[in-house]
Amino acid sequence: MQPTPKPSGKVAVISGGSSGIGRAFVEKLHARGYIVITCGRDPAKLEKLAQDFPGVKTGICDVSDTAAIRAFADDVVRRHPEIDMLISNAGGMRELDFTRDDITDQDPTEEIRSNLAGAIEWMATFLPAVRRASPSAIVVVTSGYAMAASTRGPVYSAAKFGLRGFAKALRRQLAGHGVTVTEVLPPLVDTPAVAHRSGTKVSATSVAELALTAVANGKSEVHPGAVRWLPFGLRMAPSFIENMVAKS
Ligand SMILES: NC(=O)c1ccc[n+]([C@@H]2O[C@H](COP(=O)([O-])OP(=O)(O)OC[C@H]3O[C@@H](n4cnc5c(N)ncnc54)[C@H](OP(=O)(O)O)[C@@H]3O)[C@@H](O)[C@H]2O)c1
């Protein structure tokens, strides 16, 4: 198959674009004329997305499955050898109680495979194409829980702390290669993933908009909503802030 020539539109590849924050990235980049390609696990959600945003290309890919990432990326990169923006967004949090005797029956490390290892595999797999498009950008969606852990989501917090560390190191490795790395640390966002939770939520659209503005301005981190107080709070009153976040 011949590579698709890069016309006016730049190319953006997003994991988990069929819902929530990923969908908001799809919407914004589609509106800006990007060729948008995204993946998820549920074909029905991807079909709906493709109907809502004609031209957006979708594929099935579970980011916790390295072979699936490789197959998806092979297909994408054959058509689009240069990727201007890569977004690592797919992920989710389960509430796990490690005081339960049956905790080992609950696949306790699942979030490490999807939110951490999967995100790293995703970026590693697409990086050659991202570097070819230099100047280009990587966006990594972590969480406010990457700075202070959530009691209800211990493994999710571990995965996001790890992903934050990876993003920091990757940014340094890619400095000088014309690829920026912008980490987004959202607070509670109004998405289907947290529909069951109460509390102040920011919109997915506002998170995507802030992230894309940060990329345009070369900013390395985005702290939407209440997360903007976290770095200062953790410096000034670390125990108090960690307790507060732990309970949230
Ligand atoms: N919502 C919040 O309050 C919040 C706060 C901080 C950080 N975040 C982070 O923001 C990101 C997006 O969350 P969201 O709230 O927008 O969730 P969401 O509405 O549930 O959307 C998650 C998206 O990722 C896909 N996805 C999930 N697991 C996947 C996997 N293993 N492989 C491929 N695709 C997968 C989902 O599609 P399928 O279900 O079809 O796979 C869906 O498209 C996550 O990394 C999350 O940790 C969210």
C-alpha cells in the first residue's frame, strides 16, 4: 500500500479516543484539520465516534496487549509514516481494597499493564514515526494522583506515578530531537469513567483545550482545575495535602 501523502492536515494518533478526555482530543484536533486516528477496545464506541466525526479513523487496540499495539501501529505508520502528535490517553482506575483476603483474585496489577506498561509500549512503538515528523509532540495523560496517591486506587496511583516518571525522563531524552513531551495531570473530570463519583468535575473539553494550548506554547506540564494547587500545596504542607488527596 502506498503511504498516504501528508496534505494540509497534520497527523494525530490518540489512544482511547472513543470516550471522555480522548474523545475531547479527537473533537478538537479534528476541528483543527488534523488527520485523526484513534483506538479503543469497544467497536460500538469507535463506530459511534466515526459517525460523529466523519474522517476520523479508528481501530481496535487494547494498549495492555503489546502485540495489538504493534499491529495497530504497523497499519497506521504504513499509511502515515510521520506522526505530528501522539497522545497517550487510554486508561482507567479500579477501586481496589488490599485489606481483602481475595485481593489476589482481582488481578491487582491490571492497571500497571494498561496505564503504565501499555502507555510506554504505545509511545515506544510510535516514536520512530513521531521523530520523523519533528518538530512534533507527545501528550501523556497521567492524573493528579500521579503527585499524591488515592487510597481507593492504589495500583492506579502507582501506575500514574510511574508514568509521570517516564514522561519526565522521556522529555529529557527527546530534547534535541525536536519532540516535546507534555504531561497532563487532570483532577476529577466529567467523563463516563467517573460518572458514579460526586464532587467538583472539570470538563473533558477544557482539559483537552488546556493541553493543546500547552503543547503550542512548549509547556511541559498541564495542571487543570484543582491540580494547579498541588505542587505548591505539596511543598508547603505535604502531609495535609497528601491526606486530602488520599481521601478524594
Ligand atoms: N476522568 C477523570 O476523572 C480522570 C482524572 C485524571 C486522569 N484521567 C485519565 O484520563 C484518561 C482518560 O480517562 P477518561 O476519564 O476519559 O475515561 P473514559 O471516559 O472511560 O475513556 C477511556 C478511553 O480509553 C479507552 N481505553 C480504556 N482502556 C483501554 C485499553 N486498555 N486499551 C485501549 N483503550 C482503552 C476507552 O475505550 P474502550 O473502553 O473501548 O477500551 C475510552 O475510549 C485515563 O488515562 C485516565 O486515567 C481521568
